[in-house]
Amino acid sequence: MAFSDSLDTARPDWIYLLEIEVGHRIDGDTWIQHGTYTNCWYITHGEGKPSKVEEDGSALTEQSGWVDTNNNPGSWYWGSASSILVVHVADSGDPGDGGQTILSFFWEYFCNKQPESNQVIFNSAWYLPYLNDDEIPPIDFETTGYHEGGTRQSFGSVKLINADGYFDTRLTDYIYEAKKLLWKVGRVGDSYADFAVLWRGWTGSVGWSDEEIEITIEDMRKFF
């Protein structure tokens, strides 16, 4: 059912989706140099294939194999068969030697509930039910001189449940600040294409407690 049709349905069973492209600093890992393609260094990357890889804030170019990665400084390759991330940094050296900051990025997926039937699984990703229904933020539209008379859309912040300690170690190893964010809403049983985009922007600061984390939401245009 399309989202617009849901608006005419009495007491719709809303599902909210929150997707964040999290950064993971990996230059502190122990990298292995390939015996033949000596410009290539690799690690096991348990998060799966990255959405992108950066060196000192600049995106590296994804390659299709060892040879292309070896021949192109500033590139990376995902070895799916063995779940390894291969990187050729700008100076062709060890990515873990402390000379650069290397980040891999991947999307984390959250929702406000996981029904027993019609579980929230899209694009082979299971959405963690860590969004609190009581903390779903309202949408606020405001006109401001900051955008030269334009309209700014702001959520303020979003809260994720941390009662099981999921974020306790992640917030020390993963970077949630200033990362891409997508917020969508639909109904139980909707296809992913039927979910409406409420917000496409960036995360701001992150507050952390034993029970929850709070992430401020920034207007996308603030960063351009």
C-alpha cells in the first residue's frame, strides 16, 4: 500500500525506519600485505562490504579485483568470498602505520518494532527494533534567514534504546556524528518502495546513557 493511501486508513500500524551510514575507524587494525600484489593490504571486515572507504576524509575508488587495486593508489576492493577489505592507500604503505586515518562506512538499520509476522527485513537487512515509539520526534517546518528565506525541516533529535548495552562498545569504535541519515515511515506489510521519506539529512552530536542514546538531527543543507 502506498504511503498516501495509509493516511486514509483508520489507526494505521506505523513502522518507522532509521538508517545511518556509520563510520568505523580501521587504521588501528593489523593489516596484512599481499605476497604478490604488494601495494595491497587487507583485513577481515566483519561488517560486510562497505558502502564506501575514506582515507583522511577523501573517498577511495572501489575496484573490481586485486590487480586494479594494486595498480591504483587510493583505491579499495571487497573480497566477498573471504570477507576481506583490501586497501591501497595513497603512499602504498601499511594502512595501519599511523600515517593516515582510514574509515570504512556501512549502513545500520533500526525500526520502532519487529512484528511477529511481516518482520521488517529489507534488502536482506534485519532492522534492529531500538526506536522507542514514545520518542518518535515530530517534524517541524520553520522559515529562517540562515537559509536565505528558505524552509528548514528539523527533527531535533532521535532516541535509540540501549537497555541491552548494544551501543556501549559501539560508540567507542564507531562514529555516528556527522553521518548520513534516512528516516522513513510506512505500515506493517508495506514494501520498502511504499515507505515515505520523512527526512534525509545528517546526524549531529550523540548523547549516551545506560538506557538510551540521543542523536541530534541536522538539516542536510547546513553541510553544503
